[in-house]
Amino acid sequence: RGNAPRVVSTWDFGIGANAAAWKTLAAQGSALDAVEAGARWAEADLCNSTVGRCGYPDRDGVLTLDASIMDGDGRCGAVAAIEDIAHPISVARKVMEATPHVLLVGQGAQDFAISQGFKKTPLLTDDARKAWQEWRKTSNYAPRVNAERDGKPGDKSNHDTLGILAIDAHGRLAGACTTSGMAWKLRGRVGDSPIVGAGLYVDGDVGAATASGVGEEMIRSAGAFLVVEFMRQGKSPAAACRAAIDRIVAKRPQASKGVQVCFLALNKLGEVGACALQDGFVYAVCDGADAESNVLTKSTS
Ligand code: SD4
């Protein structure tokens, strides 16, 4: 493929994220700028209830956001359980570039964001508040395996994260991951998305991986890191994702039955692969500006 740029993203909203990222890649921009632009698009998207400003809250009705970003040189930054900041991915990037740290959480993450010029904005939408009030009637925490995005109020996904990976015209890799986490989670719960090695990992010599699904499984398995390590051993992205899924099932055969775990990977040659524990995972692959160059692909499971 030479150094043809490519960007890949989780789920059907990955099409929009890819399109936003492509503008950067097409202008010879960096993979890092591209994945941030794609993640920002998803964070601003008013149609999804699982990332950014329209996300569903925790069991106390508070929306908390998690995000991470990483490049091929091992630079990374993340925020977890940040409140009232519309673009956690850009705060994560600031953590990476303007602090000696990797991960800021909660109030400290918000204070840092404000110190960097981010505005505090109440984010919980009416739709999300209504869904939470409806959920409280049963207060049953039971993550769906996959989203049912049929647009009916109260029938949206209670999870699904944007994971986005890119390779630019210079062959540089980067990745980003952004989410509101599992809807109705315990207050203070943090998933895999802001944990480097769990929800996102990038090694410029090998490739990049990201995850979506029930984050506890990816944290237990160091999932994204595991996928990259399998690629380092010579596996294709698809085979590496499958090997990581197999590992999760082998370690916890009973516990992994009813949950969704999805991995998406891109290697330094620009090859893409994915694997999910359950049916239903889709991802978007983009090589160009027109619609035919930005297509949704069904993952194997
Ligand atoms: C989390 N992995 O917070 C995220 C949520 C997600 O599909 O991606 N669900 O656990």
C-alpha cells in the first residue's frame, strides 16, 4: 500500500468519525490530529447516547466521560470520569502534551481542562435524563450485548465507544478512544477506554488496537495491548483480535458468555482486522473522501 493513509473506527457512527478524520489525513495532516478530529466529531454527535455530550449517565444521573489518545512513539494521555467538558479527547491530548502525567480523573481532570481554556458546560440532555428516569423504575444494570439503534426513545444503546485508529501519509500511527462508558454504571466506575493498554494501545513499530464492549473484560485482559503484542508476534490484525477474544473466553468461559467484547486493529502496513465475542460488531474503514471509500464492515465473532 505504500504510505496510503487509512482510518478505521468502531460501530456505525465510525463512518462520520472517519469522514472527519479523513479531512486531516487528506491534507497531509498527522494521524494524531486525524484521530482527535474523528473523536471530536463523535463527541459532538447528537445522535449517539454513548459518547460525549449525549451520553447516558451513571446510576445517580451524572454523565461522566472517559477518553484516551496515543501515538506511535508511546506518547499518551487520558481523562477518566470527567464531568461537564464537551471534548474529553482534547483534554486527554492536553494531558499528554502539557503535563508530565498520563491520566487525570474526576474533579482534577475538570480543573485541569478549565485551566487549559476548556469551558464547563452542563451536558446531560433531556433525552438522557428521561432515559435515566425510565431506567430508575427498575434500576437493573444489565448491559445489552449490542445497540438497538432504531431511534426509539429509551431504546438506544447503553454502551458503545468510539475507538479510532489511523495511519498517515508518513506511515505514522495514532489512536483515540472516547466514551460515556456503560450507562447506569456505579458512580466512580471507569472502563477500559481511558486505560492505556486496555481500550487503546499504539506501537509505531507494530500497529494499533482499540476496543468496545464491557470494559471490565478489556481491563482484565489488557486487551488492546494484547492485540498489539499478538501482531508483534506476526499475526495479522484479524488473527490478533481473534486471539485476544479467545484468551478472554478461555480465561473466563462462564463470565464472558453474555457480554460483548470487540477489538479493532490496524497494523503499520495499513492492514485492518477485527473480532468480537458476540455477533453484531461493525466497524468503518476509510481510504478516501467519497462515500464508497468509507465503508461499514461486519466483524467476525
Ligand atoms: C466501557 N468500553 O466504558 C466502554 C463502553 C463500550 O460498548 O464500549 N461499550 O466499558
